[in-house]
Amino acid sequence: MFKKKKHMDEGLLVCIYYGPNGERLIRRGSKIAKMFDCPLYILTVDAKPFDELDADKSMYITKWKKLAKEVEADGFILKDNEQRPVYKVIAETAREKRATQIIMGQTVQSRWEQITKESIVNLLLKEIPFVDLHIISVARYIKDPDCNYEKGIRAYLMKEGENFRLVFKHSKEIVYEGIFFKEFGTDFNNGIFKLIKDGETLQVQVIEDMVTELTNVDMEPNENNEN
């Protein structure tokens, strides 16, 4: 049960896309929604059906859903198997949820513009001129893992003494399944392994094939360090 918002004439829609910026945008949207004491909705759009998404995208969605509950959002909306232009989906959702403000990260905007080949801001302003659009610059705050790691591949962790060994072949000794992101410029299997443990998405450090702690490694700088 969500507590009743006082200002139902206002509504906030946060649009996110896969990558490290999504969590930060959700948290920023939550702060703004609490200032206005208005409903908060979170939207992501994908052309593929949910059951065809790769493991990495699925983990992002799992993480976002959990965060949406944590910040008491009024809804997490996944528009999958969506063949319409993204701006049409955003505009439709904004009308359905009576959103008066839309938050979108600069990198999200750029990614969707690569898909649509047009300015998503101009298209949205034509579709929903009554809504305020906020394009938030997040690139200067966020370390993009794609710049430091190779494309993720499916991998596994098997118990070895007190630690875990990274392997790429499934067997009955496997304890965890996930996605391994190898650091660029290393001959060894050093990097980040993403897994789901007890319903929580973790990203743990791998050093020369070994994981010594199932402790979450923050790939993004602490928000308190923003200037």
C-alpha cells in the first residue's frame, strides 16, 4: 500500500534505459516527487518481449523493480515487445498516468535518439506540449562500465574451499549463475561478476578467476561525492 499523495494534480514519470544511469535517475526522481508530494512512475521500453531479454537486461529490470518499491514509486512500467516509436510510448504513458513532468537522462536521450534517428525532445514536445521535460546530465557523474569492461558473457561460480572459482561450463558443482564482465587489457579473468542472490542483484569482484567475497562492488561513484 502506498501512502496517499497530496498533490494528485502533479505527476512524475522517470524514463530509464539499460546501463548504470537508471538507478541514479530513479533516486533523483524520487527526491523530486517527495518535494512535490506527488505520484512517481518509472518507465522503460524494449522492442523485445521480456522472456527474450538477455540476462544482463533482466538483471537491470529486477534491480529497478526492487528500487521502485524501496523509493515507494507508484508504479514500475515495462513496455516490452513494443514496436511503436519510443516517444509515442512515453507520451501515451504520460497521458495515462497524468504525468506533468518527465525526467530523462542525457545518455538515455542519446541512446533512444540513435534508435529513432530524431530528437526525442522535439517529438515529445509535439506529442505532449503540456508536460515539462527535464533532461538531466549524468555522464559526468557516472563511470560507464562499457568503457572498462568487455561485453558480458554467461558464466558460473563454483565453490572452492572458502572461495568461489569462475567457470564458463555448467556442471552440478555450480552454485551461482550470472554474467561476467572482463576488464579490458588483462590476460587473466579479472572483472565483475553479476548474479542474483536471495532475490538481490549483486556485482562482485573477480581476481584471476577467484571471488573471495560475495560483497557488492559499486561500479558508480558515491552520490555524496557529486559536485
